[in-house]
Amino acid sequence: MFRRLMQYSCLSSLALISLWGEPPPVENAGPPASSGRVQFGAEFRGRLELPAALDFTDGKDDQFYLHRIRLWAGLEVFPWMRLHIEGQDARTLGYDDPDGLSSVVHRLDFRQLNVNLGNSRRGSSLTLGRQELAFGEERLIGADNYWDPLGMTFDAVRFTRVLPAFRIDAFSALVVPCALRGMAAPSLQDQLYGVYASSSKGYRGAVVETYLLAKRNPARDEGLSHFTENRIFTYGGRTAGQFGEPFEYNVEMALQSGHRDDQAIRAWMGHWEIGLRPLRGERAPRFSAEYNFASGDHHAGDRHYNTFDDLYPAGYNKFGMADPFAGRNLRGIGGSAEWRLSRRWLLAGSYRAFWLASISDGLYIKGDDVLTLNPRATSDHVGDQATLLAAWTLSENWQVYGGYARFFPGSFLADSHFYGHLSTPYLMLNYKFAR
């Protein structure tokens, strides 16, 4: 009964806050940048997916519809105190996997509920409560807000210091796992701490970021039933900018240390990307090439553990639900092209190839979940993937997205008896409103 009352109070609070005062005019499709005593907004998203050969298994097909509604409101109680509340209702039609239902369905709950003390735009501020955490390209910590049906939130205390050329965030957080219904409760075992510093005043205006992150949680050992405890320290940095007018770069590297049960962690990851805009203008096509690496474990059971832990990333941000693997024990190359045909139309395509970083380790699909472990495979080539995306902006509030991706299994998957050509066509309609 208490949980149901809290759910209904979420929507009641949103309605009351939205009626408080005279709202400012619409600024954009998301939360407005301008300050005001009261701000509120809504988001509707519907996505139709028709995946085939799920888990690279022929005949394992599905068709389902994902439906999500969000309502949010912000209230400036004092110039130094602001409340933010967001409710979410996510449901599905036709989803046949009962084990994965909690990852796409959560009926009527607080998604965010926090108070911000201070000034979040300049100076110092403190944010307490349920909130999103997203840093850099969200490769290690992200809201997974663009594609994920639910998005990720944390119960956290976050301190932010903003200066004209520098920003630093320090936080202590508990992960809020997925739940089908009722109030989602934080996981006391999944703890995350960190310091993240960033500046946009590097050489030629380059973005420069550095971070130190600490994670503590239980972990399943290589997809088996044995559970251990992770204490992982991740330290790294990222920089992105231009070297010469037509060329762009984006580099991120991180090292990991710590302990996994009685094993010492020694792992690392890297992302290297070069972009090219041969023509000038916002609508000029952009081409890019990239290489990604996340280390894997070479000798199971020894005193060292080498599998990189990708923490809590926004795994779908770049390629949508077509991204089938976690950033662990994997290396790959890829090329992509993006072209804004007009103010309303955007086309993008990519081709990527994947190999295992260590054939002695498993092929990870999300977190510690392993699709297969086959050290006797004749090759570490996992496969190749082609993707195509089209985006149509009807107005500042309405957007339509459509895409298709197809994965061609390599020798490693074939040796592991996974022959299916995974494909993921989708169509998505998105509406955002803010005042």
C-alpha cells in the first residue's frame, strides 16, 4: 500500500509543481537551459523492434513494442535550492522473454527525485537523491538514456565545482537496478565512487577529461555460478578536438587495478578515433575510423585477473540496440559515415569487425553475463556488423528514427555453435515537451 501511495504521489507532485507560477516559454525539446522558478516537461517514446536470430541463434526471433512516458518538473524553492522530480512509466507489448522483462518494463515510479543546493551553473553545488550520472562519452558511466527503455539512475551524493575553464564532480553512489513495478530500491552491494574533472580549454579548444573511479560489487566469475567480490579502481582520461581544420580526434584510455576475490586486477581499455570533414559547414558529411580495445583474462584461476570492467556504461548510445557486446575482452575496428542532408534529415552508416582480446576468456554481452566461453575455438574472430540509421526531425518536439543492423558471425561464434545472423530493424517515434 505504501509503495502504491508513493507512486500516485509522484504524479500528484508533478501536477502541483507544474501549476505553480507562470512558466517560461519553450526553449527546446529537452529541459530548458534558462533558469526559472518552475519548469516542467514530458516525453513520450514508442519503439517497434523486430529482431531476428537473437543470441545468434537461428529461429529465435521476436517482435515487440516498447512504450515509455516521462513527466518531470523542477521547482526553485530558493535561489540556492532547487527540487527536481521525474516520473516514468515504461511498458511493452509482445515481449516474450520473461527473464528480460525487468529491463524494459517498470510501471509508474520515481525515476529521479533530488535536491540541488548551491549554483549548478557556476560556483559550487551539492545534489542529493536519485539522479543520473553521465560523464564524457558515457563509455564507463552513463544514463543510457537515448536507447535504453528505462535508463540508468543512481542514489547519489554529488558535489560539483564549476569555474570558467574547469569543472570537477565528486560523487558517492548506489546503483538503482531494474524493477518491474513498485518503488525501485538501490542495491547496497553495488557501490560507485568517483572524481571526474573536465575542461574545454585545451590546445585549440580541445576537451580534456581525467577521472578516478572506484567500484565495489559482487560479480559472477566468467558466467559460472561462483560469486566473488570486485574492488576495482579505474583511472584514465579522454581528449577530443581538432588537429588541422578537416581532421578530428577522440582518444580515451583507462587502467584498472584492485582485487577480485584473491586475484589482483590488471586491466585496461582504449578508444582511438579519427574523424574527417572534407567539406565545410554543419551539413558536410563526416567520416571516421576507430579502434577499440578492452583487455581479457589470459589464464583463468591464476593470481591475476585481466578482464576490463566497463562499469556502468551507456552501451547503446552510438549504435542503438544493435550493440550486442559489452566493452570487455574485445577488440575491434570500424568505419562510419554521417551526413546531415538537410535541417530535418540525418543519415548514418557504419561497418565494424570484432575479435576477442583473449580467446581464453569469454564473450561478454552485458556486465558479467557471458554468451559463450570457448578457449578451443580455431579463431578469435567474433564477426562483422553493418548498421544504417535515418533520423527525421519533424519539429523541435517530434523526431522519428529508423534503422537496421545485421551481424555476420565469425569463426569464433561458428566454432561455438552460434550460426545466426543477428538483425535488429527498428522504428522509433519520440516527442519531448518542456516549459
